[in-house]
Amino acid sequence: MTSHREAPKISKDPVADNTDLYAFVSPDKPDTVTILSNYIPLEEPAGGPNFNTFGDDVLYEIMIDNDSDGVEDITYQFRFKTRIGNPDTFLYNTGPIGSLTDNAWNMKQSYSVRKVEGSRREGDSDEIGSDVPTPPVNIGPRSTPNYADLANAAVSTLDDGSTVFAGQRNEAFYVDLGSIFDLGTLRPFQNLHLIPTPAAPGVDTTKGYSVHTIALQVTLQRPNPRRLQPIRPPRPELGCRRMGLRKPEKGDHTTRPPRPSWRVG
């Protein structure tokens, strides 16, 4: 499922705006499914000094329906917390960042993960991860000279055995936004439009942009009256959707409309 700033209200709140949702059977572990939930559409990676981060006041949720009834059976909830190392500077970092605990990284962000079985508001909830680190953003060759190592160090294992990562990633969805929203033009067929222009190749509008990704690798499971049983290959199925909810100063969380479920099989 994809959405890049199409929903009018949430487009004004990019930190809570989810773009793409990917769910697929993991090539490296076929008894698991990998879920990628992306946020902050059209994120400029060189957007310093206030680089993009997840929202500390946003509840991020990934909901899994593993019995095909359109209702979540398992929900993973993510809450982020930013820590300022040196409040006397506005800089994101004050030197090269060599590790996730480097004092030169001034604005570290970590998160907690809760797993809810059943209704995501009334089901059984357990914290399965706390103070899980995120990597810094990929600033450049001086600030993050070994960025791949920093990103790999942020891949963590949760208490339920799931693998998790949260951080900045390259935007991988190819879409020609500039053409599509110019009165519905589809390159290279714009010469057939009611307002024709010369044919030209499509343009990857999102090339060079980033997103912030929450990635999960979880065991394929279905509900059982007594326990959760793994689904056996060759035909695992599940539905998946995600949300970003912001809690105002008063009242309950507000959210964008729920995404329809997608099935892996």
C-alpha cells in the first residue's frame, strides 16, 4: 500500500504520515514475514541541522490479521524518545559518530515496543523491547563515515524473538509524482493526453529522498484458543496495516483513516 502526501489532513503532519507498507515472506527465513512500514514522505536526507526523526508524541502501530477476518490479532506498538546530550548546542552532532553511544551524537533516539494480542486497545499487552536504539541519519562522510555499521548495529531482537529496526532508509518506491499530478499525465504516454506534450521517459520523483522505516521480521502465526501456532508453508497468509497516531494535549489519539489489509501468500 502506498501514499505519498495524498491524504489532505495527514499531509500537514509528515512525522505521523505513513507512505508505503510492504509485507512479504522473508527470503532468508521462509517461516517468517518481513514487514516494512515507512513514514515521513519525500524526506530530504540533507535536511540539517534539524534532521528528521520519528515523533516522540506519535504512537506507531503495525497490526497483523492472521485469520483473514479483517480484525487485528497481533499489534506491535512503537513509542520513541529523544535524548539531548548537550543542551547548549543546536547541532545534531559535534563530531564523527563512531557508534550508537558516541557522545558526538547529540540527539539520540530510542524506542519501546509493546506486543498486543487481540484487540489493540483491550487485548493482552506486554512490553517486549525497551530503550531499543535507532541509528543516526546518514549525514555525510565526515559525520557518519561508517554508516552501514551504525545501521547494522541498530538491528535488534525483541523478547518474543522478532527482529526489529527503526531508522532512516532510502526511498525505494518508484513513482512519477510530477507527471501524475499534472492533470493525470502518464509518461511516456503524455502525447496521448487531452493536453498533449512530447513523449518522454518516466521520472523517479522519489529518487534521492529518504523515509523513516520501522522494519519487523516476525514468525508467521495464527490464533489458537490456547496458544499461537505457526503457519506452515507453502501457503502462509496474513493481513497487515499500520497507523501513526498523535495524542493531543487533551483527549484520545487522533489518526488518519485505517489502511485496508494486504495479504501475504
